[in-house]
Amino acid sequence: MNTSREALKLWLSDVLTANGAYGATADRPAVFDPDRDPRHASRPKQMQRLSSVVTFGRLTVQAGGGSPAATDTRLTVKLKPPVELLRTVLKSDRQFHNEMHAYQNVVPFLIEHLPDGARGPALPVFVYGCNECGARWSEDVIVLEDPRGHGYVPARAPECAVGAASAHMDYSHLAVAIAALGRFHGMSFTAKQKNPVAFRKLVGNLREIQWDEDGWLVKDNGLKSLSMRGARPLMDQDKYRDGKLKGFLTMIREADRNLKLAMTPKEPFAVICHGDYCKPNILFEYDEAGQPREAMITEFTAVRYGSPGLDLSYFLYKNADKDVQDNRWEDLLAVYLESVAAVLPADVKAPTAEQLHHELRFHALYGYAHLLFAVPNMINDNPRGLLEIDHDDDKTTVEDLLVARIDAADEKITEILSDTVRHIIDHGYAEQYEFPSNSRL
């Protein structure tokens, strides 16, 4: 498909009309008008995300005789990256599958099992999706109602926030966001107890986007050497010379194996996880005083089944600064547990605080491993892109690019990673680190 604004307008208008979006028919066609790129009027305004190219625009459907009233709706449109190598590296086909499956099947099923009076988290409104893959990749698209039309916007940050501080959220935002996550996780506890057969079928239709036959995103146990970046500074501190580092070093000695085990679902606490729960994928609604009062969860491309500790460790290690991690960690976990309980019927029990810490003990590695990918963006507004791939060099690997990004700002990155390792150790999440003998890959 031609990526000009006019071509996108004609193509998507035809697609949404044929799909009957908002009651559109041949006599009442849907007309999608993409936002203009202010630098190039002939191009749509677009935003490059890791898994897709995103554009925004307005959809109109005129009223007709005896037909529904006219529709005027802001839309978010997600397209696959135009570069084949990026689509392959990103597993774009699988990411689109997961997101469409989440909106069309998983979310409605979970909401269906909410008890009377319980309120699930705010989620985007799904309009249309197509994932033909292969040679027809350019026809693949996911269309959602633009959350901004419902009052949800990206997190507001202090004007003075720069670098890592701009990637973090203050406590009020964190509490609202973790409450939304708790409600999302809580719905799984009810659904899998009330209808386990259908629940297992939904889970079985999720696609793996992080693991290949030859390992994780970073190959050849490269995660071990990368993980040492955060451990080495602690080796020189008296507090950690008495063996306190041993558990963490055991954790990363077989980092790939342990990460795989951490990402393998274990009952009874496995839930449908978001998989990439972080600031860019969370939108907020604000009250009259400018305080966040509700969070909307977006971007379900990495959704997976696993421990709630996967989402929690990634969310808290990436989005909470050192002060919040040290002083408000238990408060945030309490908010999470309260929100889980709020969507459960009386005969379904939420995990206890002790059980939640047990989950974090064996799943904190997920948060730390993914922080390695995120931390360059946290300290540099314009980092070397993870996907700046030389199209003529088929030897370039994700690990090569990740190492280059980490090396681009060594001291700042090392400080963030070291603080995370320290937190994992100080909270007992690395003590006697080993999985039960009955765990399986």
C-alpha cells in the first residue's frame, strides 16, 4: 500500500466501509481522514513504535434515511513496519495476532466473568483488525478508537523532568496504574475458575514473541553477561561482600534457563499478563485538580500467560524511581492486591501479600532482563535505536544493538541497573534462588 495520506485515506475508508464500521454501507460510506504531517502535507502524521507504525485521524459516517445518526470518531490506526527485516525481528505477525486476539476474544471473555457491580480496567475500544501476514502484510491493520477522545492522555510529567526522571512516574500515577493492572489480573482468577476449559483455549491461542528455537531475544546466554552490568558495582560495597550477591549471581549464571522458567506459567497464580506494562502503554484520565484518577491499559502485543510477578517486576523496576522503590514498594503492592480483590466474587480468593512476594522472588528476573532493553531510552531522549539495522549486514544481532545502546551511556545506565540489582537482593528476591524440582521448560 502506498503510504501517502491520500492513499491511506482511500484504502482505509474502503476497508471500514466494507466492514460496516459504525453502520457504514455503500450508500453511507465510512470516510477516514488521516491527520496531516505538518512537515509534509501529502503524508499522514505517523509515530514509529517498536511493533508498529501508528497514525491518527477522524472517521465520519453520514446519517441516512432511517439510518443511525452521523458518526464522527477519532481513530488510532496501527500498521506493520514497511521494512521486512524489522517485521521479522519484531515478529510483527505474532504481535498483531496477540493484540487482535486480546481485543476480540480475551477481554470480552474476562469482562463477561466479572461479578455484578465489579469494574474492570479501562481499555481501548476495538474497531477493526486484519492480520493476513505474508505477502499481504501491507493490508494488515488494527483500528481502535483514539483514547484521547475518551479523555485519556499520556502521563503528565513535571516540566523539569529529563532523562531517567522523565521515564519514571510519581507515586500518584503509579498507584492508579497498578490498580488498573490489579483489576486486569484479577479478572483471570475468576474466569479460569468459572470456565477453565474456555480459559485454557484462549490462553492456548496466544503467540510467543520473545523466544525462538535458539533462545531468548538475546542469544547464546548473552543475558548473563549483560546482567553483570548491574552486579559489578555492588561487589565493591562492604554490605554485599558477605555473600548477599550469591543469590543474584546464581540467578544469572543460567540466565536464559531461569528466565524461561520464570516465564513458564505455574498454578495457582498464573494470569493473563500484559507483558509490556510500562509508561508508554498506559494512558491517564485526570480530575479537575490535575491528579490522575483512572488508567487505561493499551498495547496488548506482548500479552502472555504467566505469573503476575512478570508484569509487576517490569512495571515497578522500569516506572518507579529509586526513592519510590525503597520507600513505597509495599504501599504499591497493597494497592495492587486491593484492586485484585475488588473484581473477585466471594468464592475466588486473591493472593496474600506473602504469596505475592513469593511470586516476585521467582519472577523479578523478568523485570530486570527487560529493563536492559528499556534503560537506554530512560537516560537519553534520542538513543541509538535498538532497531537501527544495517539492511546489508545480515550478521547484526539484537545483542549487538543492545550492547551498543548500553555502552552509549555507561555510568547512568550502570547506576540504574545496579539500583535494581540492589533492590532485588535487599527484598529477598534472590535468596537461595532456585526453582522447584518439578518446574519444567
